[in-house]
Amino acid sequence: MHKNIPCNLCECSEHRLLFKVKDLNYRTTDEEFNLVKCRQCGLIYLNPQPQDMARYYPTSYAQYVPAGKGSGFKRDIAAAFKIFYNVNNGKTATIGKKIKYLHRLLEILVQDRFFLYRIQYSRDKKILDVGCGNGSYLIGLKSLGWNAEKQLYGIDFKSPVLQELKEQEQINTMEGNFIDIDLPKNFFDVVTFRHVLEHFPDPLLALKKAYTILKSGGSILIDVPNFRSIEALLLFKDKWFAIEAPRHLYHYSPATLMGLLNKAGFIVEKIYLQKNSDSFKKSLKNYGCKNPSKHIEKYLIRNLLKVFKLFGFSGEMLCRAVKR
């Protein structure tokens, strides 16, 4: 069953069709979905909106694959810190290794996931990861010194690894819809939505809920695809990997994301644009180019994405906002 809905940002019911889209990434259904754009504010969303969403999330869904010890966050951040500061199992790191990991660390802190991964909040603050999936982000924070039992919390509506995170990592996990779970008000210092806000049937309601559970001055950190990108508007269009129909119910530009946050009561501090070569390669796959050569990836794709970012049209954006 599908339901016709008004715009979540401005409540306008007038929209225009952008594309007819299908589930190209997991092929859970042969249905076509209407991707529309609000005529008043420009918010992009699926309309009619699918109602029985659980059937579109297969067990092979990427966020449900256990993170393990080699999760990207832990590998890139913890290893870089340990090697650079000569605490890599008591072994002294070579100059070459220090340079290599320092470069990777700077790439993350300055270029890629600066606002998400930088150590800007002390380890006595409580962090809630909404849509925590396999828990890789929270496991990474634990590896950097956060007390899992006292500071780290994760919510996901379906993830099969939640119990494992609780038993093996001592992370506080909750299963269910974020909107429906009873959470204490003014409790968390940081709430993160890492590639999650686009999945909510009512993102404004989710942001308002986040506002109530954050302490005054607390931060909300959001990572979403950027529809106002060359990849979405010119190159791939309905084949863009990040369309992720029907799991991605909404798509944002910097303006519409800021509009929703402001409407929920937040003050937006910064929106960062970020390149995502993995999404680009998967979009190529949707066009039949399954395995671009290493040379194409290294010299063409990476440099092309740098140009997109330079001109403000990267395929991903990261936002930090605070509770008034």
C-alpha cells in the first residue's frame, strides 16, 4: 500500500515528477516509484510513499553486516592515532608509516568526515546514534576511550546485530522506531543521523524528537546524499546509486536540509560537502560499467569528484547543528 503525502517541509501538495525509479541496488521489488519535487520549496521525495517498508530491507542490507574489528572508523581513526603516537603494541612506528597514517587521519578530519569523527566532545558526554546499523561508529568511539555502558547508545528498527553490540561491546542498544521509543528529555549531548534521515517517513518529526532529547547546546550531526549534485542532476539521474528507492524516502539539498533543521528548532552551524567515490562507482554499475580499472578510479574518478567538490556540487553533505 502507498500513501499520497504533502511536502514534509512546507506542506504544499503541488509537485512535479522528476523520475520513475526502481530498486536497482537490492532488487527487492519490481515496482516503480515516483520521485517528485515540491513546487514550492524544492524538497524531493517519493510520492505516493510506500507504507510497509520492512519488506524492502533484505538481511544482506549493508548496514546490517557485522562491523567486526576491521570497521572503517576503527581502522582509520584508532590505528592512525596509535601509530602516530608510537603506541602500536609497543612498537615504534617508522617515519614512513607515520606520514602514511597522518595523511589518512588528516584526510578524514579535514576533507572527509571532519565534523563526525573529530574529537570535539569529551568522553563524559552521551552520544546517541540513530539508525546505528552494525554499530561501527559506536564501536569506533569505544575504541577511542568512550565508556560504552555510560556514554554510547544506538537505535535501529531492525538490525540483527543489536543484541551482539549489547553483549559483546556493552553498548546500550534499543530496537524499534526512533519516533516511538520513549527516551528521556534533555539527556544526550550528541545525536547522530548517519545516512538515516533520508529513510524516515516523517523527517521533520524525527528532528523534533531529536531536539527534545538533546541537552541545551547539544549537537545534531547529519550525513546525507546531496541531490543538488552533478552526479544526481546531470550524470546519473534515475540511475544514481544514492536514490536507493524505495528505502530513501527523501532527498535533500543544503537549502531543504537547513529548512527542516530550522523548522525543528536547530541552528545550523555548518554544512560540509563531501565526495563519495564508492557511490560514484556503484552508480556506474547501474549503467553497466561494473568494474572500472584502477587507473580510471585513481586518476579520473577521484579527480573528477575533487572538481565537483571544488564547485560545490559533491554527492554527499555533512551537517552540524545545535539546539538553541
